[in-house]
Amino acid sequence: MSNYRKNSHSITNLSCHIVWATKYRYSVLQGDIQHRCRDLLIQICNSENVQILKGVVSKDYVHMHVEYPPSLSVSILVKKLKGRSSRLIQKEFPKLNKQYWGRHFWEVGYGAWITGQLTDEMVQEYLEHHKDKPNSEKGNWILE
């Protein structure tokens, strides 16, 4: 159980795969900008107690597989990653102001998929094992 976060009242292992792209899918994440973006994302994750399991900064998008604390929602994490990195990258690389005149460096949305050691089938099988036969007509709910 060494891969789990342990608190006084909980044990968790929350991980997800997050993807987002640059505005207009411009291929600007190259060279110094790409390296600085990676460094900023690492700094932000460290400050938020988020562990990066794997990450890719491509020329026009970012993929991250992260493990995060239960006190932090995925949407808040992405907001912090995109907001802070956008602000600092545009400040440090003024040449981007011509392409991103509206000060929006990243696309509006993002994709997020929960990952982990358990599959849906494993959870369903576990719950079926604990199912009380007299209550089986209750649908998806199990009453013990």
C-alpha cells in the first residue's frame, strides 16, 4: 500500500489522464516555450501536492497522467495548470502576443479520464459478491 495517500481518516489513490490543447491548435510549444511549459507544469503540480506519473508536452497539446489528493478536484487542478502556465508563458515570451492577442493561450475545454487499478468489471464483481439475494429485484442497488 505504499502508492496510496494516507491521512488520518482516509486512504486514497486518485489518478487521471488530462489533455488540453493550445488555442487554435497553434504549434507554439516548441523549443524554449516547450521546456518552460513543462517546468511550469511541474512547479504547479508540486505546489498543489500532485504527483506527475507521466507527461507529454507536444507542439500543440499537453497530456498528463497525474495522481492527486482527494481535497483537489480535477476541474480545479486543470484550472490552475492552464491559468498559471498561460499567464506566465505569455509574460515571459512576448512574441506570443501577436498570435494570442486575446490573452487566451489554451483552448477553453479539456479532457479528463479517471485511471486506476480497478476496472468497472472488478467493482461490479465485488458488489455482486456482496449482493443479498432477497434484495436482488431492487435493480442496481444492493441492500444488506
